[in-house]
Amino acid sequence: MPLIAPAVEPETPDPSTPPPSSGGIVLPELGRATVTYYDPTGQAWPLTKRSLGWRTLAEGVSGLGAAPYELTKDPHPRGGVRVRHVQAQERSIVWPLRVTGRTHLDFVGNWRALASAFTRTLRDGPGVLEIARPDGSRRRISVVYQDGWEGLGSYGSGWIADTAVMTLLAEDPYWSDAEPVTVHREQGAGVDFLVPYPSVSSSQVLGATTVRNPGDVTVWPTWQITGPASSITFSRTDTSESFTLDPGAPEVGHGDLLAGQTVTVRTDPVQVRYQDGANWIGALDWPMAVLWGLAPGDNPVRFQLDGAGPGSAVDLVFHPRYETA
């Protein structure tokens, strides 16, 4: 708990923090933004609405720029070095919060509630920091409390106002778009062989398409397959990487997917689940399977469902990832 002293010095208005009616604050290097923190339970904690009894001090915010990297370098015989490997590192975000209250007990309630909301990430899993722009776009990053929830310890602090300067750790240093990108492909309805003239419907969904990743870095999508289907192959044609899902594999023993049955494949971390939650990781064509990602820009891909019929579908979903907030 912060120190308690009876004397209180009046707060000096922060010029970077507009009145509540204008919405958001001006963050360094980012401009106008509205910030919300979601604790592990999903409860929202607006951080730029000062009427709630707490607000962000924009001048002290840092860690919102490009992700930190570690470079592995080898000396070059003619001088200098050559970069052999680049590895993104965890991100540290410094976030100062000014907490106030109309009375001492009101302040203490706000201080304790916020402390619990952030520190519970150490026990219940990461929270989410979300930054929204005036155009409606939102970027998010998962964070864990590291340290800093302490008062200033100065004369006059801790009575009806105090400041905590937190450090939040992001295991994945990239920001992700709050809105997913979805690509849907579905088998068309079959046709009568003789109406209006002799024709044949394919038992495969062969979809060559281009998927655009608008983000800055590679993203790892999630796939949902809806039957009927006997075998499913997803390929990235520019790299020749692919993986095949066989519902009849001995490790699974299910047989063909029937109409309406679904399987979900996550590529990071790798996970394959049937609709009832059963583990279908053995249905992939190991060791040849490569659960590929989508590079920034255009990616030529192909979806193939053998044994497809009316209702067969593939849904690819991902959240673009960015270097900065």
C-alpha cells in the first residue's frame, strides 16, 4: 500500500490528457488513442477515461514502437559483420497510471481494484492491452504484470491520489488486429446429370486463391473444415509447403467426415481438434506436414477436399500482426 499522509497537494493538469468528453489521450509516437485493458476474466478497464478515478499519464508511456530483436552476427573477413539470424524478443511496456478518489476510502478502493486486475495475470494468465484509433481500428497485445504497482512514496501521496508506474511484459512482442480476416470456401451445390444437359459435379473442392496478409509479420492461421470430406490438403504454392488431414488415419479411426462434422486446425501452437474436443493431431501427415504461416502481402494457396459434397467448406481465420501499436 502507498504511504498515507494528511496533506494533499493539488494535481497539476496534464496537457496531453484531454477532458473526458474528447475521448482518449495523445500517446508518444502514436497520436490520439483510447486505451482499454482487459483482465484475465475479460473485465474491461478503460485507461483513458479520467472520470472513473484513474487515468494514463501519457508522457511516461513507452514500449509501443517496433518489436525488440536480437541479432546473431558473424565477423566478416573484409570487415564488419554478417547477420546470420534475427530473433524477436519479449516486449516491455511501461504504463503510468494516476489513481484518484473523492475520499481516502474511495481512492483505496480504486487502487486495490486496479492492482488486482493487473497482478492476477501472474496467476490466471495474460491480460490484453487494446489501443483504439479515431478511425475505429484497434490493435491488441497480451501482457503480464511484471512490476511497478507502488505509490510515489512522497509527501502528500497516498491520501486521495497516487501514481503507479507499471512494467507489463508481452511474451509475443507483436500487436494483433482486433478484427480477424476470414477466407471462406464452400462446395457448390451438385447438378442433375441430365438437367439441363449432361454434366458432372466434382467430388473435390479445388480452390486456388490468393490470401492477403495486411500485417507486418508472418501470421499463423486457424483452419476449420466442415464435412463431408475424406481427405483435406492445404498448400502454399509459392513455398511448396503443405499438410494433409486424414480423418480415417489409424491414430484417429474416425473415417470420412460426414456432412456438418467439423475439425479445427491451429498452426501456432499446433493443435487439431474434432468438434467434440477430441485430439486429432495424429490425423496429420507427419513427418511431411508443414503447418505454414502467411507472410506479409499476397500468398498463393490451394484448398483441396477429397470426397466433398454439398455443405463442404473451409474457413481460414487469422488476426494480422504488426510491429507497432
